[in-house]
Amino acid sequence: MRAFIVLGHRVPLTPDFSLNDLPGSAGRLDILCRCVTAAFCLSHGIRRDVLVYLVLQDQIVVRLEGSRLKHLNPDERSTAALIQKALRAFAENTYKDREIESTPGIFIASGGLSEALQSAQGLGLTVYWLHEHGTPIRHEKLDENAAFVLSDHLEFSPQDVALLKIFPQLSVGPLSLHADHCIVIVHNELDVRFAPASGFSLR
Amino acid sequence: MRAFIVLGHRVPLTPDFSLNDLPGSAGRLDILCRCVTAAFCLSHGIRRDVLVYLVLQDQIVVRLEGSRLKHLNPDERSTAALIQKALRAFAENTYKDREIESTPGIFIASGGLSEALQSAQGLGLTVYWLHEHGTPIRHEKLDENAAFVLSDHLEFSPQDVALLKIFPQLSVGPLSLHADHCIVIVHNELDVRFAPASGFSLR
């Protein structure tokens, strides 16, 4: 099981944004959509053993469960529409801290990074903080069951750092990359190590 | 210098498609847009030493030059708008085989995979064919100056294969991945090998 916790620092908490303007009025929701695609989408299928937590402004958590996911396509707009639907369901929900399933495999409730970390740890996942100053991922022993925390285009906030500083920091490469590209590289590293088919193996 | 040649087998040859329907009426242009983002976009900047050739139905080549690129944002829709603009300029151009620059760094002319390969080889780039049955990229000696050929969601056509079979085949991992995810992994492999800052090095 692999999980990705992605912090969206500016993504709106209500569904009142245009699907035609994801980088603008939707607060860089395009980044989170590409993260969802990177986390789940294979060339012809879905990675079922993956969880994604989208943490919106440290107030709402959208949780995507690969084992139940339906209607997910790889393009940004259709993923944004699913998240918008989740925010609409959340707005209409009286009990905000009770998780509801807006479409198959997509759950939403109030919560922040703290709750997402707690959920991942409750599943027995080892938490890693993806950070450009971390240890190169290729040099590190990795747990096959792991959760990786990433930020959108903005730096981790002091509140984020306070929660994350106890976890090992990993870096995916010598350059600073987009969050979704980091997810692709993490998946590849774990694929090569733990699914050593077709000649791939950890050297 | 790195180049990526991406084959779009169904992308329209005219600008008559909706930016709201990239996976549908635009023939999976969403894939090519994510490929452009993966090829050029760093967290805070553009990879200037990159070229992308988008080969549309083996009839039109859109060439993107990192050293001159302007107005490129990481989201799919704005990239699709730039490609649409290129197709509009192409439609209005009398001399189809004479390349024109539709926006800074984006060039368009008639041509196919053959012309794209010829252009990349003319720049002295070593050509690799990214293929799921290729040699694992981590095991292979790689040229720093290289062009990688990928396909969109469809298989390489018999015509593609006839041109590509002379080139070494590389695979990025044990699973079959989206083209843009392959580009991310290729970049990472070359970054780790040839930009060995911050503790990364080829093992």
C-alpha cells in the first residue's frame, strides 16, 4: 500500500470555481489533479493499492481510495470535476467531520494534515516527507508500505513543518520538481524495487 | 540537450476543437499537453535545454524549443491553447512545409516522425525508442545528448515501427505508464547521472 498526502494551500473550500480556470480561481487545483493522475493512473488501468489525501487549506481532506475508485480519467478537468462534486457534497453535509463518499472511492470530511497523517499511520504506513533537501531516495532503505507527504507550488507552512519534522526527509533528484512529477518518481522507485519483473531490480 | 518526440495518433490537424474536451474531440491532446509539461516544467522554471516534437497523425510536427519558449504554464488547458494557436497559424500558412513560429518557441510545419527523427539526428542527438519491452533504462549507458521517442495512448503503428526498429529500445520500469510519466522518469534518470549535485550520483 502506498499513500500520497498532498497539501493544497490555496485550493478553495467550496465548489464555487470554474473548471476553465484551475490555475487561477481554483487556487492551483490543476497541480492536485495531476497528482491524482500520477498516483493512480497506469497506461491502461488504475493502481488499486494506492491512497491519496488532498489536504485543502489544512481544513478539508479529500481522500481517494484506489480500491474503490470509479470515473477517474487522466485529464485535469475531469478530475477537478470530481473534486468539485466532493466539495458540493461537503457543503451540503451537516456533520462536517463525518466522512461522506461523494462518488465511488472519493471521501470528504473536515480535517487537516494532522488527520491525514493519523489516518495513514493508522494503516501501518511509514511516513516520509518529500523535501528537496532530503536524502536521495535511491540511497535509502524504503518501506513498501509507505505514505509520502508533498506540497503544491507553495512551501510547507510553519504548521506543516511542526508536524512533519519528526519524519525522515527524502529527495527524488537534484532539481526541484512539481509535486506530481515527484509522485511519478516515487512510484517508479518502488515499482523497480518491489515489482522486479522484466529485468528490473534494485542495484 | 534532451529531446522528446511524442506521437499523437488522433490529435486533430485543425484548430477546430474545444479546450473543454481535450480527451474527446481533441483526440487525447491532454496526453500531449502533459508531455510538454513533463518535458519543460521544473518547480520554478523551464528546462531550457529541451526540445519537444509533437507529431500529429504523422502529418504535422509542432516543435517546442525550450531556449525560446514563452507563455508556457504547467496546466493542460493553457498548453492546449498554445497548440491550438499553432494549428491556426498552420492553417493560414500557404507554404505548409516551411516552419513558422506561432508563439515564441513554438514552431509548426507539415512533417511526420521521419522529419522529427531527421531533425533530432541533425542536432547530433542519440535516438532511443521508449518501449515497455526495452532494456531497463537504469541498466543502460546513456548519451547525455539524446532524443526519446514515445507514443500517446495508442500503440506504435507499423509505419512508426519501420522507422524506429533500428534504434535501441529502453524501458522505464516494470509497469506500462503514461507517456508524460515516462518523460518524468527519463529526465530524472539523466538528472541523477549528469547533474550530480546534492548527493545524487549514479550507482
